[in-house]
Amino acid sequence: MVFDTHAHYDDKAFAEDRYELLASMPEKGVGLILDPGCDVISSKAALALAERFPFVFAAVGIHPEELGEDPHSALEEIRKLAAHKKCRAIGEIGLDYYWDVSRKEEQKEIFAAQLELACELGLPVIVHDREAHGDCLEIARQFPEARGVFHCFSGSAETAEELLRRGWYLGFDGPVTYKNARRALEVLAITPLERILIETDSPYMSPAPMRGKRNDSSNLVYIINKIAEIKGLPAEEIERITFENGKRLFRIS
């Protein structure tokens, strides 16, 4: 069985077949799924899916692209949602300088506030870091007790090494299967097996054979096979290790 530690089944891309698709996942070898929220609405939707399906868990948080008009009020809602019995992390949180840097300082403020909340509640975090590696690392350094995963890690091997020393996990997605994946493969090569999580980021970032199509958790097989190739291990062993890694980080028995 595999654990997709990052999939947005609350996304509108699944509007027509969301429940049928999720119900089919166990027979496709997907044993666990974690759906991270991106704002209050999607966090509530992720929790609703977790209530409906026993193998689905949720994270709640404010994505840097979803600050809205009053992110501080939203933070109070996130705090309440984090008390749900199937909430396993604060996320998806972080920094994104790719699309819009007009609210850069506010992004950093809300990221830090959510790291502080996670530490207070004893929850791991799911970090989104796009074109903001230096600032993400600097803010993470301010919370040495924080633990979690840098989702779809796209930074340098040097940044990865520091995060690994600090106890973080790294998430690997469809991009490791792409032809131009040199940096991702360098990071994968130095990441210990016990710190690797596998993700689809569904419905986005489909792996190479499925690029251009809607992604879902059944496509984890392509990511597993690439990791197995790089690590020189059977795919079944990568499947087992990453499943246990996800359960350990997100405290799923």
C-alpha cells in the first residue's frame, strides 16, 4: 500500500467524480491520503473528506497565495479547525514568490504565525516553498522545534542538507520523473530513505507518462519507481518505507 501525503481532492478538478474516485483508491493500492487545506474553506472541505473516508486525513492552513482580505481572522478559524480528530498537520503554508510578490512581507508574517501555531499545538507542518528558498529557510530557523515536510522540494542540495539536519522531511512529486529533473534528482540522492515522503499534489503535477492529464494518487507508482531507480532498491521497499515515514510524521497508527 502507498501513502499519498499531499493530494487536493477538495479541488474543483474533482467535482464530477470526487467520491467515486476516492472510494476506488484502496483497490488501487492507495492505503492512506492526506489532503491539505489552502484556506478556511478548503480546510473545511478536506476535513469533510476525512470524515467520509477512513483512509483520508487532513491538514488545515493558509496557503501563501490564499491570504484573502483578513488572514489574521482566518488564522483564528484555522486554530479551531486544527482541533478536529482527523487533522494531522498545519498546511499547506509557506511562501510563494513566483506569481506575486506584492504581499511578500504579509506572506512571511502569516507563515511564521502558522509555524508558531503548529509548535503550540504539537502538530507537524506542510511547507509550500516556491522561488522563496532563502526566506523559507530563514523563517524555519526561527522555529527550531518545528518539524514537518517541505512539499515538492525544489531547492538546492545545500538547502536540503540543512533541512535534513534540522529534522525535516522532503516531499517528492511528479517532477522527479521529468527529463529536466537534475536538481530534484540530486536532492533525492542525498536524502536518507527515512526522510522521504511521496506525494502527487493531485490534481496537479502529473508524472511524466501522464503529463497534461489530471493527477490522482494512483500515479504514485511512477514516483516510487523513479525513487527506487535512484536508490537502487526494489519499488516494494520504497513503497513500504515511505508509507511508514508518512505514518510516523503525521502520527497515524
